[in-house]
Amino acid sequence: MTKKQIAENAVKALKKEYPDAICSLIYTDPLQLLIATRLAAQCTDARVNIVTPALFERFKTVDDFAEATEEEVAEYIKSCGLYKTKSRDIVAMAQMLRDKFGGVVPDNIDDLTKLPGIGRKTANLVCGDIFHKPAVVVDTHCIRITHRLGLHDLKDQKKIEFALRDLLPPEESNDFCHRLVLHGRAICQARKPMCENCCMNEFCKKKI
């Protein structure tokens, strides 16, 4: 079975297993998703979702964040970990959005990755979920499961992203990555994958 065939089978199997492919972060606009994703670095989505309601109630717009102090933002996000770095990035990100992008979140990866603290993973998530463009969100679940499936033997996130772009149907790639997160949490866990319960068992290369 070729990598392309494995990828096609994986898309079908995960779509059947997890019909609702949605981001687990709670947000109402592009700015909120951008900030929530930055907070999610080395932190669970569940914790981020606990923190963001008060944060977004206090700071509602790009200008609100751009005019905030790092210290005030930090008070809202302390439980997310690395809060000093994240608060600095959030304020600087908002200032760049205001000054360079007219207060609008960009709709492309090149511009998004110019923002402080924003890498390709976050940029892909925003492009896929907000702007409905083909996207490949390479997080730990994606790296682990696609490697076990035999789709690559890579470690570099950018190289994995482009390898998967070549294998996945563009219209399916974003939802596929969301489903990988759900599957990684439920079945294909890092330490003890439950292969006997996996919907991809028949074609997975099981590179553990």
C-alpha cells in the first residue's frame, strides 16, 4: 500500500470515527483563536478554555490588547504556564496587527508567521478554521500518528507539514488534523496506544 493510499484510508476511517471535526479551543473570532492557540503551547486546551473567558471579557479588541501592559495580561493567564513569555507575545502581536495589518488578522501563513509568537502550526490552524483554506496543523498528535501510520520518517514540523500536504486531499487536510487530536487523546496515545481498538489498525504500519 502506498503512502497516498494509507493517507486516503486514514481520512476515511477517521471521518467515520469522528464525524465532528472541530477545534477544541473555544473562540468567537480570529483574534481569539490566535491568542488561544498561543496560550495552548505547552498547556492543555482544557486549561486554556478555563482562562480565556475572563481574558476576552477584559480585552475585547486588537486595540485593547495592544494598549495593555504585559503585566496585566499575565495576571489573566498565569495558570497556562510560560505566562510571562506568552503575555509579552500577545501584546506585541496585537501591536503588530494594529500597526502593520490594520487591526485585521491576516489570512495567509506568510503574514501570520511574522507575528510574535506565531509559528506555522498556529498559522495553519487559523488559515484552516477561520479562512477555510487547505491547512495541515502539525502538533504532537499529528507527528506521532502519521509517523506510526508510515506516512513519513521525519521530525521537523515544517517538513512533515509539506509531506502531508502532498499526501492528503486539500479539502480534507484541516479536518483530518482535528481528528488526529481526538484520536490521539482517545486511542493512539503516546505511551500506550490501544491498537486493538483503532479504526486504522488494518493499514497502520504501527511504527511505535
